[in-house]
Amino acid sequence: MDKKNLKERKEAFESLPPVIRESLTQEEKEVFLTAEQWPEELFNKLDEFIVKE
């Protein structure tokens, strides 16, 4: 992942409500920030914050 995408993901992560950020495990946080594809469980946790194309 390039630096621009990592920065955008960090900004997106920080924009989540604190209660949502705190509900994520350390592994889920890493996946949020770096994974090419998210597991279904992470999509489910963040469903109301994801804009579908």
C-alpha cells in the first residue's frame, strides 16, 4: 500500500466515532489500515459507515 492510501485510511479510521474505533480489535484495526480486502466481519461492524459503489 502506498503512503497516500495509508494516510487516507488513517484519516478514515480517525473519523469513525470513538465507540466504533474502540470496539475493533487490534487485528481489525490493522486490517482496516492495511488489507487489500476486508473480511466480512469487519464490513458488518462498519456497515453504516461504508459507502457502496
